Amino acid sequence: MTTLAATTPPRITEMLGMARHFSARERLVLAKLLLDSVVFDEVDDELDWQDMSLSAFAKDWDNPEDAIYDNWRESYGVPAR
């Protein structure tokens, strides 16, 4: 069975050694920053994909053939809220 120490890259081992000297609060801040660096990159990627899909949908939806549906409330007599 491999141990964590055997599989941990040297740079990470060095950083963990430095972090041992941090206060509990400093370690929490570091943990949050590391987590944010992973999570926010993924969130940004997801938002980029959503923006692209919404743009494509809007382009496809906004065309002369479907223009009659643009005023659907008026066509069906539905008042605006």
C-alpha cells in the first residue's frame, strides 16, 4: 500500500512544511484560497458555456418566421403582470 508521503510531489511536501508554521487562521485562509482557485475556474467555465449556448439559442429563436410569437401576450389576450 502506498502512503500519502510516497505519492506527494516534492513541491507540495515543501508547501505543507511551510504551512505547519502558519496559525490556524492563516491555514484556513490558505485553504479557502486554494479551494476558490479550483471552484471559481470551474464556475467561470460553466458560465462561459452557458453564455455561448444562450447566445446561440437567442440567435436561432430571433428570426422572421417566429416573429409572431414575440407578441404572444397580445395574440392570446394575456395581460402583462
